[in-house]
Amino acid sequence: MALFPPTFIEDLKSHADIVQVVQERVALRRSGATWKGLCPFHGEKTPSFHVNGDKGFFHCFGCGAKGDVFEFVKLHDKITFPEAVRQVAARAGIPVPEPEDGNQDPESRRDRETILRAHEIAASWFREQLADPQGAAARRLLVNRGLTPATIELLGMGYAPASREALKTRLLREGLAPESLARTGLVSEREGGMLIDRFRNRLMIPIARDNGAIIAFGGRAMDEGQVPKYLNSPETAIYVKGRTLYGLHLSKAAIIKAKHAVMVEGYFDVAQALQGGIPNVVASSGTALTPAQARLLKRFASKVVLSFDPDAAGKGAAVRTSELLVAEGFQVNVARIPIRSSAARAGPRTRKNSGPRSNISSICSIRPPQDRISSATSSGGSSWAGCSRSQRGFRMRRRETSLPTGWLTRPGLQKKWCGPRLRRRPRGGKPRWPCWTGRRWASTRSKPPKRG
């Protein structure tokens, strides 16, 4: 059976203007009866991507990509067909009917919707508490971290007060059933069945899916002796820690555009990177990187720059993460992060002396793959210092150009006819390869063509 009614799909196609949908993502200009632009699915300089609004399809003559509006959204946004249908329907303002062959139990579906609604309510309530006078200490912590109000708002950060039942009361007031609160992960059940708030006196950081839906929280301790320092939501029906990448909902478009991702360790690393002008940044959700997280990232890029702390723990994490990513088919590089001095470590962690914000240039100074593991496992900071100019940018170590050597008998003709990158033939050698004359590959045994 079809996932959606066929009549609904056809009606949605007629209401959705494929030209407008594509123009939101690709610059188009009219060319006769169609529109054309640079293909978003492969790199090109001459437009070969055409969109026919009357017939409702697109086609690229360069890479062969083609289809209707749902196929375009699916390929461009790296989502499934049902998600593409729902996205197009939301844009057109058309309600989506329930799937005809839904295998999900109705009770399970309602439970997931309840948990999602509870997290939306909690995120809004945490933001309100951060703006209240009782959130002054949390605001000072964010200022010490060097975060601007725009970054705080972008990441949706909030504050959970020290009260044991404040959030529970808010959720009950919003209509959630008491028996469903424990399944949300926002409250904890104690002995005797008493429910109390899971997060108390913590700076709250929402964790979202790649589509932006909030599914969990990370809580940072406010007091010096409060343990654990970071408390994450438990796994629920909507949240699996090993399948979620923090910040991906904000950075996936930039990752696709840059064709690589910058991976950091923590929540504040992502915040400082976004604030410092590195939009294609993600972090593992409070755990070591898992194969499921790597496969999720592979949907958007196949190259990763690791930007971990230069201490022993960070180097070990870089080794393990590199091995996993390489096994999943990634091209991996490690950014050079200088070790902070003892005075800098003793001072407050501001954007001037910590995090990716102070090391933006280091993201472009990478270790080559053959030195990645040896550098990370060796002791001391010297092994992470200094990358040559040929290693800058998102490249591997400069490879030798596989061009034939210049075999012309007259050395003066090498630069004129073969170009400066071709080496001269060894003394006493014999010509064996043809040479590029600027017009054609000519045998070096023959005389070079005359100019003019």
C-alpha cells in the first residue's frame, strides 16, 4: 500500500510551484520556456540545470539528476521521501493525511507526540527562567564564556531553577498527564512514586534533531561542587544519544555548502565556533562518536576536520574518532590547536583565550592523514605545532603531480612549450613521452611547432 494517498500526492504537486521551491535553494534565470541555473548536486561553471514549471520537473544535463518537486527536496535537503512530502505540504499550507500503512502503534505515536510537546514547553520555560532575576548567575556564566545574546538566542539556552517541582508544575498546567511525565525524561521518579524535576540549578542547552525538533537537553552545573558537571537527558522514545549530533540542525546547510564539517567536543565549542564565523560545526551529543552518528554526518559531507582539545584526553579522542571516521569512508584531518598557558587556563574561559573562537585560523591548519595518528599519540605539545604552507586549507598533503617529465632535447623549450610544471629530462635520457605544445600533444622527437 502507498504511504500517502495517490490523490493527495497529485493535488500537492499541482499546488506546489517547483520553480519557487527550487529558487529558494538555487539561483535561476528564465531561458525560454524553462528556468536554468548551476546544478546544486555537482560542481559546474556553466548552467546545465533546468526546471520546467509547466510540466513540474527538473533535469540536469550534467549529472543526470531529475525528478519532480519531491525528488528535488529529497536530494537537496538529504531527507526521506515522506519528510520531503511533509515539507512541501507545509510550505503549500496543505494538511498531510495519516499514512495508510502505518506500522507504528497509535499509542506509541501519541506517546512520541506527547514527549515532543513536553520538550517544546520545557525549552520555552527554561528560556523564561534565564531572563528572570533568578537566572542572573547563569547569564554571568554565559558572559564569562564570551557568548553574545544573539548566540544564546540562536542556541535556545535557558536556565533550570533549583526548585524540585517547578517544571513538573508547568507541564501539568499545560495539560500533560502525570503518568506520562516520567517517560519524557524531564522528571525523575523517586522511591514511593514521587516525581521531581530532573534538571535543577543548571544552565540548560537544548538538543535537537537535524530537522530542528527539540528532543533532549544538556544541563551544565552552576555550583562548583555540583555533580555531575554535565547532566544529559536519558534516552527516550524520541532520543537516542548515539544517533544525534549536536548543532546539526543549524549547520547542515553550511556543511553541504562547504563540503566538509568541523567536529568539536562540547556544547560551548559549538557555540563559540558559530559565533566566531565557523557555521559548519557539529559535536557528538555528550558521548564518544558512534558509527550511527558518522553515517548521519555522511548524508551531508564526506570530509571532516577534527578540532579537539590539545591535551592528552583530546588527543586520544582524536585518534579514536579518526579511526572510526576513516572506517566509515570519511576524509579526516586534525586541526592544530595550540596548548593554552597555565595563566590562560587559570583565568576565565572567554572567547579571547579559549575554544574555536580563538583558533579560527587553526581550522585551516591541518595535519596530513599519515601524521594524524602519530601526532595525536606522541607526548608534549610540539607534535601538534607547525604545519607547512602546503598543508593549509582543506587538503591532504600535497601530492606529486602525475605529469610526464619534459623530454625535449633543448632545455629552453621546456618552459616555452611544456609549461613550468614539467621537469627536464635526465641528462643522457631519451625522449619517451609526448609533450603538450599548447595546441596538441606532439611527439618530442619531432621539432616543436613554430609560432605565428
